[in-house]
Amino acid sequence: MSETLTVKIEINGVVYPVSCMSGEEDRLIKSGKEVNRVIADLSKISETVGETRLLAMTSLILADKLIENENII
């Protein structure tokens, strides 16, 4: 049986403890870095965007990339 671990993931300057199964840590960390990359790119466009809107836009961008990748396969 796999062990559950807690990984600390920093998103937009806030650290979140996130549970995952043993062996999934690297993917979770990579996912957090990708979220932060999109947030950073959006923040360059406008520094006055609120956190809720920033995270919503980030979610939409990442969802769009996922859908685009699904259509390629």
C-alpha cells in the first residue's frame, strides 16, 4: 500500500501543505512551479490584478493548455 506524504507547495507567495501518494512528489512540485510561472507571466501584464482574479485567470490558462494537449493526442 502506498504511503501518503505532505509536500509544501508555494503558490503566489503562500505555502500550502498538499497531500499526495508516495512517488507523486516530483510531479506535484513541478505542477506548483508551472502554476507560479503562469502567475508570474500574468503579473507582468498588470500588477493591480487581485489575487482571486489572478488565480482564476491562471486556472483558465492551464485548463486551456490541458484541452489543447488532449486535442493533439
